[in-house]
Amino acid sequence: MELHVQKNISIMDNTLREGEQTPGVAFAEEQKINIARHLDKIGVDYIETGFPAVSQSEFDVIRKIAAMDTRAKTMALARTQLNDIDLVIKTGCKGVTFFMPTSDILLDAKNYLNGKSKDTLIDEAAKAVDYAKKNNLFIAFGAEDFTRTDFEFIIKLYRSVINAGADIVALVDTTSRLTPISTYKTIRMLKQELNNTKISTHLHNDFGMATGNTISAMCAGADQIQVTINGLGERAGSPSIQEVVMSAKQLLNVNFDHIKTEYFKEVSDLVYEYAKIEPYPLNPIIGMNAFSHESGLHASSVMKNPLTYESFAPEEVGIERKFIIGKHTGKSTIKYILENEFRIKDVEDDVLDDVLQTVKQLSLQKRLDSNDVYSIFSKKTNQNGNKTIQILLRDACLDDAATYYEMYDEMREHVELGCQKPSFDSYQKMFSEILSNPNYKLMAIMDTDSNVVGVMTINVRENLFHCKKIAYVDEIVISEPYRGKGYGAGALHQIVEFFKANGDIVKVELSTDYQNTPARKFYSNIGFSDYAAMFKYKIK
């Protein structure tokens, strides 16, 4: 049975506030600003930037985020105190998220009432909302520990803040007391009692039901959902934006077209890195295993039609499909890896069988990857007297420019060029620049008979985004007679091994943005080889 949610639902992301309350997590100022940029890039509607009253540094970074030219509306957390509201106003945020404890257990533990009656909370909340509204703030109001508070009191409180100007009120499940069924019922009751006022959700994951409860809330008529990247949050976390959005799109047909899900993996990796948390491989949607296949029967079916064992294409969330190498691997997987990752085609069945048996044996001793398949295949084919797959690398010299120039001349037949063929002098000048730059390596790719079959340029530089040193393979060109024999992939494999010995290099990957490299003057119009977007190898 298919469910349909027809209304538009907005998304408030709490990563910068709730997410930073994950035990052990603290984001630096630049990290928070960068996360905010990525949240806006994804397309969330609201960004909860933090709690200005926490510290001066928190106030400062919130003000910087609020000053950014974001499409998303910036929100800041506040208690129902005028000083807190004034701080929110000074940050420049467009809205305030109020919270107030309402359950008896929290009121007692915080000594919040201090001898006053519980009804004084209603007046306090209404005054705070009225003050914020007069200062032109968008107002979201949430009763902390809603689900352990008397429902009649919640209704009285929410009616009061709505009358005072609150734009949206929240179902706040502070200690995860809700199930999908009770979530649905509670949202429906709120909608009925509050004359269809806009309802948000702020849920937690102590029992692993945060995503399920959020889905139920949307089915019941919630107008907004609150989420975090990777499900960060207090204790066991919050609803994950990746899980909620993809579940809503796939299972409820919710219109989340404004959310650029193709950036989910990118921002997920960023937040995991900043939070210093290791990703769990079994995480739905963006986990390492989410689109990985090992079983031979499953893998061969996915190669023919991915929908046989996948609910949607991994590219929708910025992930690449992987075929895991292990004891359950089939021959079709070995063939697929050699053809699609290493561009080695027309491998004979007996060779594939031989490689497969070795893979199954080695998989009992260690975890294997596609590089291991290539290595095993290389050894097998060498034993059969086929030397073409062996790769030798050496530092190239200016004389290799002539070889590279010949390759360029040859490639003119295969690539439509947007510029005139450069002169040999300008070509040599370009290579002189590369060779004179200590961050560059010009490598000659040779076969075992010392024939130069190709050339690759490598640029070692700091990645400002990750603040780490990465070796970028700016270009690989293989001469026509040697293409399709695994030379390019083999060279990449050896470059990884080369840099494993260099403690400063954390990753080797094929550059996708090489506009500022000297080599661009020559080969920007040649076009990347087939290895583009395929190669990214993390060393550490």
C-alpha cells in the first residue's frame, strides 16, 4: 500500500545546536560556518545556528552565520527570558526557537518554579513570545519534555503562545517516549485542539525510532520536521536528515525536491570528520554498506538491473555502488571490477576462475578491495607470460615532453579540441614549469621493456577544505596502442603504494578541479581519461 503526503513540509536542521550536544562533540568556529554553508547548499529551510547565551564565542559565531547570504532562515535558541531574546536579536538571526521545561520531573530538578504555580509558566511564555514578535522574529516554541507533561497543560500553554504570536509549536519528545503510533495520534490531537496551527517535531532516538516517529508525524499532518546531519544529538541522537528525507521521498511521495540529496554523502563525511566520529558502516542511506554487494547472486542481478536489490540509485545521495570482495563473491563481480575500475576487457574465463578462487581463499585471512583483485589478476597474467599489465614508474624528464607531445597529436583524432594545437616550444615551457615546481611530479609510465606508454602529472598540495595534504593526479594520458590494457589503473595503484610511504600524504585522488595548475595550459582541452571520478584512495 502506498502512502501519499500532499502538503509541503519544511525542514529545520539542528546540527549546529542539538548536534553539537552529542557527547564529545565540539565544532570550531570555522567548522560551524562551513557546516552552515553546506546546509544551505543542501537546501534546508531553517538552520538552528546555536544558543547565543552559552558564551561570547557562541554568540560571535552565530552572528557570523546570520550575516551570511543564506537562502535558509537562520534561527537561534533562547529561554523565555528577555536577556536571551535580546541576544538573539543582536545576532541578526531571523528567528528564535524558544524552549521551556514543562514536565514535573524537569521543573523539580531545575527548581524552575521556585515556589510559584505552574500557571505562571503560561504568562512567562506569552510575554517572551510577544516581545520577540514585536522585534520581528519568526517564532518557534517548544515545551521541553512535552511527552511527559499533562496534555491539557500543553494545550493551554500552546494556545497562549499562539495568541501572542508564535508561528509554529513543537512536539518535543525529550526522552523518546513516543512510538510511531503515539506520534501519529499526538500530532492529530494537536492539529484538532490548536485549530490547525503549524506543528513541528523535535524527536530523539533513544529507542531507535526517531526516523519512524518523524515519518508518522508527517503522515499525521506535521508542517515541519527537525533533523540533524548523521543523526547527531543528545545521547543516542536525533532523526537523521538523510534517513528522513529519503524515506519521505521514497515511501510517502513527499515533495522534497528543494533538498539536494546528491550532496548528502559529501556533507555527511564533513560532519563526521569535524565531529571526530567514525561512520557506522550499517547506517541506512549513507553508510559504507548501504549500496555494497558481496553475494554473487545479488551482485550479478544488480549489474543487470540495480533495482533488483536497491530501492533507489546511490547517485541520488552522492554515493557510488560497491561490489565487496569476499568469500561470497562471484565471477561476475571480478569481471565487473576489472572492466569498470581498471579498464581491462576481454579477460578469459579460466583467468577469471583462477582469480576468483584466490580471492575466496584470501578473503578468509583479510578484507579485500578492488586493488587486491587487480593485484591478483596482475600476478596471474604475468605467470601466463603476459607482460603488458606490468607497470614501471620513474620521474620523467624534459625529454618525455616529446613523447607526451606525440600522444597529444595522436589524441586529436579522438577528442574535439577547443584550441589550436600548441607549439612544441610552448609545450616544453609548460613542462618546464611543472618540473621546476617542487610540489609537482611528472611520471613516465612504462612497460617492462622500458617503452614509455604514458605520462601522468601529480600535484601534492594542501587541501584547504580538509586542512590535509593530498596528492592529486592531475592527468593521465596513455598512448593509443596501449589503451585498454590496464596501464592507467596500474599506474594509479602504484602511485598509492608510492605515497603510502610518505607520512604527510593522507589521500591520493584524481583531481576534478585543476584550473590553477600549470598543466591546465596544455591539457584542459584534451579531456580526462576514463579514470576520472573513479579514483579516490584514502591512505590513512
